[in-house]
Amino acid sequence: MAVTESPIQKAPPDVARVHQADGLHAIRRPECPGVVWERPVNPVLQQWVDRLPPESLPGGRRVAAIPEVAAVVTELCAEAGTPEGIGRDLLIDDVGELAEQFAAVMGLGQIQVRLDVINTNACRKFHIDAITARLICTYRGSGTEYGFAVNGIDPDSIQSVPTSSVIVLRGTRWPEQPCTGLKHRSPPIEGTGETRLVLVLDLPPGNIGAGS
């Protein structure tokens, strides 16, 4: 069945900015190294995750079949002592839905799920990941920063992905693509007291997915 994509606007050059999940398929267009899906904030989920003590935020990494992603996140929440309730249910459901959407774009039956709890300057340097493609969603705290750079320098213009929105990025292993210079980093937060909760969805090790 053909996929109907949402209208796409360009922001900054060659990064698609979309407003529906179907727009993530733009990553498979030859000229598109990244897609930002600007999702509305769920106020119930946002208030809940922002109020959680940092030690109760779920973290960890698992590889799972797509229908099992929600169960994996439930397990990570249980291990962290994340309190049960509507907020936790919303987080689990949202990660499961994002996994389904990323899997549909990349042609995956399995996915690597990672939840990172960050309060330092992790990955503070702009870089391109040595992967095929990656989905990132920040549930709490400042979102991923990105921009175009050449000759190994940092981007002149830096954009920030809004909290709860999604960015999908190509990596250096994306088939048949020249280097676009689109780099990203975690925002520097060390010393601010901020704690971020970041979801990262990757292809399982050894899987290059559908590519382009």
C-alpha cells in the first residue's frame, strides 16, 4: 500500500521539517539527510516526566522485535523504579509507537532501543554517527542540536529539536550517499542541574535495513 506523506518544508537546507509520522519517509529521498518531526507535546506525559526524580528515570539498552518494544520499556521502567501510572503508560506506549514508525521507514523486524539518562556533556562534539540511520526523541530536557558543517568545523548555524519532537538522521553507513555535512550533538548541560531523558532507536547490530 502506498504511503501518503505529509507536506514538507525545508529548514535548514536539505533537512525536512514535517508534522505527521508519515513524513519520516522523507529520509529515503536522495537529497534528504535528516527529518525533524515536530510533534505536539503531550502535557500529561511532559508534566509527569519533568517531575520525576532523576534516579527514577528509566535507562538501558535492548534489542527487541517490534511488537515486544513496549514490554522492553516496561522492564526498563521496573528496573529503575519508575512509578506506575498514566505517565509511565504514556511513555511506554509512545516509545512503542515510535519504534513501529521507524521500523516502517527502515524495513525492520527488530530494533535497538536505548533510553539515556544524561546530566553531563555527553556527546558534546558535533559528529555524524557510524550507523545507517537513527531516530532520537528527547522526552525531558533540551533537545538534540544539529547543523551543517564542512572541513571538520562546527556548524555556523545551530538548530535545536524541540523536546518531545523527533529527528531521524542518516549515518555514515547509509548506502549510496555522499557526505552531507549534517552533524548533531547532545546539548552541553553539565553544571546546569538539568537531567535529560533521551530515546535513541537504531538498527540492530549487523542490520543495514532498507537503506535508500
